[in-house]
Amino acid sequence: MVDCKNYVNGQFLAGSGALREVRSPQTGKVIGQFHESSAADIEVAVSFAKKAATRWNKTPIKERASLLLNLRSILLRDIDLIAKQISAESGKIHAEAKAGLMKGIEVLEFATALQNADAGGRLQVSRGVFCEYRREALGVVAGITPFNFPAMVPMWMIPIALAVGNAFVWKPSDKTPLTSNLLAKAIEEAGFPAGVFTVLQGGRESVEAIIDHPTIAAVGFVGSSPIAKTVYARGTALGKRVLALGGAKNPIILMPDADLEMASRGIADSFTGCAGQRCMAASVLLAVGNVDSHIQGIVEKARTIKTGADMGALISRESLNRLNQAIEQAVQEGAKLLLDGRNPKVSDEQKEGYWLGPTILDGVKANSTAACDELFGPIIAIVRCQNLSEALNFEAASHYGNACSVFTQNGAIAERVANESTAGMIGVNIGVPVPREPFSFGGTKSSKYGTGDITGETGVEFWSQLKKVTIKWAESSDKNWMS
């Protein structure tokens, strides 16, 4: 049992709100608890963050980067301990939990490089007149993160926001809050000043209070599209910067010339990894022409995946019930179950957990729920297409735009998909096309509300602002209109 706390001004404190339980998706057992943060708790925490932000912004960036390097060493040292906690509360297998944290550390490494890469600029624009850029922090900023990646998604935000001089307030998911205390301990050990980093536990009311707080200048969010839209609207109505990443219904276009082994493994891994609970998972397969041998290969690969060993659990009983109902609805609408993951075999210890095995639905109608809506589980719907144009039209019609992949050995086909797809992230023979730093992460359409991406150079722009300074020290005898 983990007693999860807020982290405020360098201290671990319990919130004053309602007591909540945290259950392990793998066993269904209670493994932790926390108190929600009240409006008063948030007011106190943000006031400390505001004071810390003033001092932190004046700290040279090389000193800020040095503390981030300390943090990197601590996270690498404790990576298995943190991954164990991630696995317990999110349901992931240990390897997935560890890989997610490594991706977060990759963003941290990008942030440490800003001391050398983000040098600003100074130019003599006229005789005796100089213009220069100065990058400045926004002050106090906030991140609101989802259950599926308790460490990786916050690590998309925290390192860059801290590197450019902000104080950061983090509201973890109420389903997976326990990892936040391990990250807070790592940040404390790294030597960050009290108040620069804050953790506030809670649910919807805590989120709304954080967004509404007048001191918080920017909000980063990752979650479902409906909530992302609401967060964006609420924050921007108050004049704040908001970047809210939403959900996805990522298609993979499978061409007849695709390498059989590469396609089978890549697609099976894409829709089953993290039990399909990731915004980059393939969830609809656009099967172009005769690709039955490839589909059989996907079925065979997926059939070997063992729940509890190769694939983790769903986050909650509610998610499991919802997905079981979605499978039944698809079958009633005419889909054929090539692989039924309901009621998978698990150990006695895991029998009260929330388990669904890999599920493959063939002959799914293009306008059906299974083909169009985000299910967020290890389910892939196969929609048959006569040609590539039909597949691309299906992709374009989706209101999501996170990722799109194509499996083919034809360069012209791959280039056409890359050019015509409306998604923000494209994969060629890659089932999960997550960009690696410094290439940024972000989708289009209702998969993202706001401008720019959450990582990379546009992430730096989101968490900071440029001050432009024009200087003249003496009159020049040789003048032009700019003088």
C-alpha cells in the first residue's frame, strides 16, 4: 500500500480533499491511496511555485541544465524501481514501463542540450542599431497527464518547461498517481530548488482549479479528444496558452507487396503493445487488395502473445466491460472474429485483473463504431479496400489525425501516403511511428488542440516566449531610414 502525497515547496503533504483508492489493473487489488487536492491546497501550492519561478528564471540556463543532468543520472539508476511502480499501477508489463521512461529520458536529454542549441541571436540591423532575442520563461506552467504513461508523458513536458526557466505544476492521472511521488523524489535528490516542481493529486475538480488559476500561464494536456477540447476551450477563454493532445484512430494501410514478416510482426506489435492503450497504437487495418496471407500472419503473431507475460492489463473494469461490448457490437454488425481475446488465460493471482487478449475483427464496415471510434484496447478492425485511393479517402475522412502507417516495398506508394495522409505522424513499414528527439510529437485534427507540438523545438516555443530588444548607444553619421 502506497500512501501517495502532493509535493509542494519541497515537502510531501497530503491533500485536504476526499480519500481515493488506487487499484492494480493486473490484480484488481488496492495498492495505494491519495487525498484529492482542494482549491485551498492548489492556492497554497501555486503561491510557492510563483515565488520559486522568479528565482528559477534568473538562474543561468547552464545551471538549470546541470540539475537536469543530475536528474537523468538518478532516473537511470532507479529505472527498474520506477518501472515496477509504473507496471503495478498502469497494468503494463515491465519492459513497456521501462521503455516509456527511457523515451521520457530522451526528451530530458534534448532539454539539457538547450544550453548550447538555444543561443538566441543578435544582429546589427543598421549602423549603430542592434536587435537581439532573449528567451524568457512564462512563470508558472502546468501539465495534466493521462493514466497510460505515468512517467513518459509528463517527461515530455517537465524537462523542457524547467530548462527554459518555468516552475512546473503537475497533475497526474487519478488512476496512476503513485509514480509521481518517485519522480518528485528524483527531482528533489537532483537538487532542484523547493517550489520549482510541484505535484498535485486529484480528479476533475483539481484539474479545473489548476486551469482556472490566474497565476498559471500555460497548460499542457494529454488525454481523450473530448476532454482535450474542453481543456483547450477553458484555458484559452482565460487567455492562457494551451496545447491539448487528444485521442486517435490510427490506420495502417497494408499493401499486397508488403514484406510478410515485417508487416505481420509490426502490425501485431502495434495494436497489442501497451494493451492497445496508447494514442499511437494501430486500431484499424486498411487492407488493400489481396492481403489474406499477411492477415493470417498477423493473426498467427497475435495468437502467440500471452496476457500477463507479453501484454499487460486494461486500466479498469469499466474499460474491460466497454471493450467487450464493442466486440459484441461489431460481431452483431457483421464483422468476423479472426481472433477473440475475451476471457484470456491468466494466473490465479491475476484472475481479478482487467484482462483482454489480442482481438482481430475482419470485414468491418467503414462507417461502423469499430472502424471509426477510438476503442483504446488490443483490438484491430480490418476494413477491406479495393485500392490505395479508397484507403486514403478513409484516412482523410477520420476526425482524428495522430498517426498513419503504410506497409509496402514500393517507394512511390510510401511517398504518396506520406504526402496525402492528413495525420501528423507517418510511418513507412513502422507500426508505431513515434518520432525520436529532436523530431517533435503531435497530431492534427481532433488529435490536437493548439499550435505546435509537445516536444522538440516547438515544445520549447510553447513553454517560453521571445523578448525582442533593439539597442542604440550612439548616433551614427552614416544614417539610413532604419537609423
